[in-house]
Amino acid sequence: MATVLVTGGNGYIGSHTVISLFESGYDVVIADNLANSKMEVQKRLKTICGRDFKFYKVDCCDEKALSVVFEENRIDSVIHFAGLKAVGESVRIPLDYYSNNIGSAITVCKLMKKYGVKNLVFSSSATVYGMSEDVPFTEESPVGICTNPYGWTKWMIEQILRDFAVSEPSMKICLLRYFNPVGAHESGLIGEDPRGIPNNLFPYISKVAGGTLEKLTVFGDDYDTPDGTCLRDYIHVVDLAEGHVKAIQYLDSHDAGVCLFNLGTGKGTSVKEAIAAFEKACGHPINHVFGDRRPGDIAVCYASTEKAEKDLGFKARYNIDDMCSSCWKWQTMNPEGLADD
Ligand code: NAD
Ligand code: UD1
């Protein structure tokens, strides 16, 4: 049985990916420093999968500590999720973002080289497409016009990994650019569990629907879109997780080098449409008001899914209603989020 090291495997996307890997017959080892997640996730994974996974509480920037994980396990592939991801926070504490995100990626690469592990999947983001609105974004669309330090870390790590692959010609590296991951596992046991007041749309709507926040402010309804609100490519986190399994399988069956795929649905959903879909899922109106545009937002962002479909065999299965109903189940089963450790 092949073993996948999942860094950041205790987080939102990582934990869903652990389940998909397990269901596809992989063994999983998790390395996470709990900077943005709680140990309760491991208990939930055990309930869902009927077994627990080897878990290391380790900072992926700490080469010595992370080397123990490579020393004690025969790792075949790595999926590197570990990183900080809050856009606003990255503007306030850019050095922490650069050192954590870039530092952890470099450390993972160094150890992969040292221990002869060849397959790496990296969590990149549609944020690397920057402020362009030339949709749909294809993997060939221009990048490198990021609007915040978080986005730049993704752009820089992509470049670092390309350089690494040139220096290590036997490395197989897959860059995955996610669009907007939302939703939760069908069990309602794991989902997105942000600290404090959420910045992103779905966690915010969920909390308004659940009554912990009073109302949603829609950031702008004067965009050049059909209903005036921004369009985004929301993708169910379970689909996204399955995309990672496809990426691991792709690396196993292809030659060395770097490959790149968008993971989205190819469909733009407006903020108004997202609210309407959530209202359908929860069965009551979502209190909302219309406010100013949020600085840095673009009107329209969605993926071209052609390459992922053709080469990776990946096609999202879930629609916006599925995303909302799973979010709502997660919210109602965990109104206060997960318990502190
Ligand atoms: P998350 O915060 O829920 O998960 C990240 C996990 O990494 C957390 O459990 C955190 O504790 C851990 N971590 C952070 N720094 C670490 C370090 N130095 N060492 C060990 N563990 C560390 O975030 P997520 O939404 O699951 O995102 C996973 C990855 O996908 C991130 O790299 C993120 O930038 C990327 N991504 C996320 C989105 C999104 O909207 N959620 C979109 C595009 C890309
Ligand atoms: C955010 C990140 C981006 C990341 C992406 C992936 C920011 C600024 N950008 O993008 O880097 O790659 O998530 O998930 O955080 N909205 C409201 N009211 C709210 C919250 C959001 O109207 O309270 C609107 C936004 O204006 C936007 C849409 O909802 O039009 C989606 O917002 P959000 O969930 O924050 O995602 P993105 O901005 O696409």
C-alpha cells in the first residue's frame, strides 16, 4: 500500500483529502503544527474512516523535526497543504507568511530530496491569476500580478518548485490551482472551522444562517455581471479532495517534470445566487444587506476545466446546492465549531 505524507492534513482541505486517499486505498501519514486546526479533527477522521492515521505535531519549517517523519515512514508521495491562507492577515504580517509558506515548502523539498521521495502535489491557488478578468482562466493565463503577500507566496513557491524540478530531473511535481473550495464532508463531522469572524463568503453565510452572526454584507452589487454581484467558481471540498487522488495517480503514471492543473467547476456563481442556494438548503431567509465593494475583489473568476478533465480525468460532481446543504449540515451539527484542544 502506497503511503502519502499529507502536510497540513489536519486542516480543512487536508482532512477531506485524507478521507479520499484512505477510500482509494492509500495509507496516510499526517504532519501538522495545529497553527490553524484542532486535534478534534483526528478523532472525527477516526469516526469516519474507522481507523486512525499516524499524526505528527510538527512545524514543516523545522527540518530536524520533519525529518523524523521521513525517517520513521516509507513515504511514496507528499501532498503539501501546510501553510497560512488568510489574505487580510498576510497583509498585516507578511514576513510570517513568507517564512511559513515558503520555508515549509523548501523544507519539504529538501527532505524529499534527502529521502528519495519523488512525487509532490502542491496546493496553489487561483489567486496567482491576480486581477485579470480574462475568464475562464486557463493554465496558460498570465500569472504574477498578485494583490497580497499570501498570493505572492503561492506564485513564488510555484517558481521554486519549477526550479527544484530542473535541478532534480527525476522529481514529479503537480501544481494544483484551487478556485473557491466550500462545503463539507457528508457526515457533517468535518468542515471549514475558521477562527473568529470569517472573511470568506460561505463560512460567513453559514454563521448568519445558524444565527451566530446577525447579517451578511454583500460586497458590491454594481459589478458588470448579470445580477451586479461577483461571480466565483465554488468547488465542493470533497470534489477537490478527489482531485488530489487523481493528481497522485497522474504522477505515478507519468514521466518526471512539473504539471499544472486548475481545480474548479468551470461555472461562475454570483453572491446573490449563493445566498439563494443557501436559503434553499437551510429553509429560511439569510439576512443580508448590500454594501460597498471590497477592495481587491474582481468581478468574475472561474476556471477553464478542460485540461484537468482531459489529462487528469477530473470533473467536479457536486453542484452549488450540494455545497450549501453540506455546509448547512456541518453548521447545524457544529454550531460553535470544533472544541478547543
Ligand atoms: P487550513 O488552514 O484549514 O489548513 C492548513 C493546515 O496547515 C492547518 O491545519 C495548519 O495548522 C497547518 N499548518 C500551517 N502552517 C504549518 C506549518 N508550518 N507546519 C505544519 N502545519 C502547518 O487551510 P486549507 O483551506 O485546508 O488550505 C490548505 C492549503 O490549500 C493551503 O496551502 C492554502 O493556502 C491552499 N488553498 C486554500 C484555499 C481555500 O480557499 N481554502 C484556496 C486555494 C489554496
Ligand atoms: C478568497 C481569497 C483568495 C482565495 C479564495 C479561495 C480574499 C480577499 N481572497 O477569494 O485569495 O484564493 O478565497 O477560496 O480573501 N463576499 C461578500 N460578503 C462577505 C464575504 C464575501 O459579499 O462577507 C463576496 C466577495 O466580495 C466575493 C465572493 O463573496 O465576491 C467570494 O468571496 P470569498 O469567499 O472571500 O472568496 P474570494 O474573494 O473569491
